[in-house]
Amino acid sequence: MTRTSHATRVVVDHPSAALLGAQLVAVLAYPFLDESTTGRALLGVVGMVVVILAVWAVRRTPALSWVAVLLGGPAMVFTVLEAFHPDSDAVVLTNALLHAPFYFYVSDAMIRYLFHDDRVTRDELYATGAAFTVVAWGFAYVYAAVQVIWPDSFIGAGGPGDRTWFELLFLSFTTLTSVGLSDVTPVLAHARSFVMVEQVAGVLYVALVVARLVGLTVARSMR
């Protein structure tokens, strides 16, 4: 089997793994590509790939694929538009308002996927990590919308002013994981409200995963 066919097989058999991998690649690639129009265009393409993989992953879950398609289609269009018009508040806001519900729906689908039977497959294990990163991306887009609606909602090491999307993604990951590095901080009330919601979501997600593993362990011992 060639490397290409093996990679295709991984995507087909483990779409959650492909989604998780694509998100991590995007995180690592962002600092190298964001400084130029070409780089932003490439990031737009990567973002489209992430959306497509997310829709593909949802097809394996008990959720409705057509909902993911209806949300993901416009999100892909505005991903490209934002890559070429990063300073347009209208484009940034619309893109954020499309991506946030899309990623939250995908995360809900993956969590339902984890709980829909009494056994854990390899793809479900990948879905555990993918769902976590999807939630982080969803809240990053929430923060992007927040700072368009309420400017100067966040402050960072560079001083006041709007944060880049990558800084907001960093804030989202540190909040969801309860690391709290404070390099980017919410300073307005609305921003703090959404950050608190994400903090609760991070704690509940860990509790759900632990409950799932404990429940499977008890069920296995009873059998």
C-alpha cells in the first residue's frame, strides 16, 4: 500500500483523527503564514480543509450531516473572504458568526458519538481530542465576534487594541484547558462573560470524558 492510499484510508476510517491532525497543523502553520496575503490565502485553504473534515467526521456520528453542510458551506466561503479582507469588520463578524455555531454543532455531534454505544473504537478516541479542539476553535470565533461588536474587549502583551485571531485562539485554548496564562485578558464585561462560559465548558468536558471512561469500566466489570 502506498503512502497516499494509506493516508486516504486513515481519513476514511478515522475522520476524527484527520480533523484533529488538520487543526494541529493549522495551529503550527499560522505564525508562518499570517504575515502575507498569500499566506492568509493558504490559511484559508487549510481552514476549508478543516471544515470539510469536520463535516466528514459528523457523518460518522448520530447527528444530522445536512445541518453541518448548511453551516459549513457558507463558513468555507467566508474563510476565503476573510483571508483577502482581514480588516473588514463585516466579513470578520459574518465569518465568526458562521464558524462558531458550526464548530459547536460538530463538537456536540462528536460528544454524542462518544456516548452512543457501550464500546470505544479507535476513531472515538480520536474524537475525544478532536471535539476538545473544535470547542476551542468555536470559542475563538466567538471572541472574534465579540471584539468586532465591542472593540477593545481584550488586552494583551502588545497593549490595548484588537487581538489577532491567533491570539484569540491562544486565549481560547488556555481558557478551555484551565491553564490561564493571561497573555491575553478579557477586560470588558461581555468578553469576560463568554470567557467564563468557556471555563465552565472546559470543566464539564473533562467531567463528561471521565464519566464515560468510568461507566465503561463498571459495565465491563459487571459483564
